[in-house]
Amino acid sequence: MSTAEKTSWRWQLEQLQQQLGEWLEVKFRSDDRDLNFDIFPPWLAPLLVRLVWLLLAGLVIWFAYRIIYPYWQQWVRKKGQPTSELAEPVQVYTVAELLTKSQQFQQDGDYTQASRWLYLAMLQRLNDAELIPHQFSRTDREYINVLSAIPIVNVGEILASIHEQLHFGNRQIAIEDFDRCQQAYRQIESQLTAKIPAV
């Protein structure tokens, strides 16, 4: 065996495994009388061995889950997103178009859809003002965090949290909640129009 083979990490690992195996064999040899297991019933030893193996298997599975799960989540997200060649272009509305749609739903008494379109109008307005650029991967919770960090538009949290409740709670909006959304949007619009500098 060459010197390079003896210094490689594989050879050293094999040597370590062999030495560990020999040490365990010496320590747990059946003729070793230092350990007295006669006080335990004969059925207990196999049960303890099985429990130890189950515990080790559980730990290995848990570690594998903790290591692999984040990568698996990324892979699923990437796989779920359409490729750029197949993706349809995203419809982009102006703030005026979004507000018009919101008003149409409001007149029809559908405050849920009116709130959704008002929320989209707020996002478009903030994008146009270059305060919060569009990121289609952003969740409502992420928008709430971003909005809370910008003092002149932090009332937009109301719209974002109501939209989050609509999306995940699948509930209908009462006129009072829609009025709160409108008030928040008006406040954002007036502050952006006044061009108050962000702190």
C-alpha cells in the first residue's frame, strides 16, 4: 500500500471504524464478567435493544427532516412556479382602474370584493410612489411587516390584515370593515400626495 493511500481520509476512516469495532467487541464480549445482567428478566434485554434502535431511528429521521425539509420546500416552490416561457403575462392595472373596480363592487354591495380591489389599489399606489415595489412572491404578512416600517403608510396594515383574513378565512366583509379600509386608503393617498418624507 502506497504512502498516499495510508494518508487518505478514506483509509483513516476505515482504520477508525476497525479500531472502534474491535474496542466494542472487547467491551461487550459475553465472557466479560465485569458486567452482571443476571438481575434483569430475560425479556427485558431484547425490549431495551429495540427501544434504543427506535430512538436512534427517530433521531436520524428528525435530523434528516430538519436538514432536508428547507431544501425540499424550495424545490416544491420552484417546481410550482410556471416557467417564464409558459407563464401568461400578469395583468397590470392602474390605480384608477383598481379604484373603479372597487367602487363598482361597493355599489353592488359586495364589500368583500370591494376590499380586495382597494387593497390592490393600495399596493399599486405604493409601487407607483416607489415606496414598496411589487414582488409577486410577497405574502400579506410580509406586506404588513413592510408597511409597519414606513410611518407615512403604516395605516395600510389595516388593508393588508383584512385582505389576509379574506384570503385565508374565506369570510365576507361587513360595511364597517370596508369603511375602515377606505379610510386607511384615503389617509395613505393624502400622505403620499403631501409628499411627507419617510422617517
